[in-house]
Amino acid sequence: MRNLKPVLSLFAAAIIFSGCVTTHRSGNPHGLPPGQQKKIYGTKSAKPFAPGQQKKQ
């Protein structure tokens, strides 16, 4: 019974702290500036790739 209490407390701490980790990055997924994405995709304007020009959903 003595060994069970530290194991349960470590397990509870792991569950609590695992909720604090975020993996979602905001911005574009490729990490490129809008002008570089424009060149890659061959469009005339970088506006669709700029995060400040996107509508919130």
C-alpha cells in the first residue's frame, strides 16, 4: 500500500501536466513568408498567404 501512493501521485501529476503542452502553431504551416509562398504557388498576390489578411472563422 505504501508503494501505491507515490505511483498514483506521479500518475496524477503526469496527467495534470500533460494538458499544458500545446503543439498547434499559429500562422502558416510551412513557416515561409507570404512573398515566398506566392512565388512557390505562382500567384500574382501574396494577400491570400498573409495571416493578417485572412478572415476569422
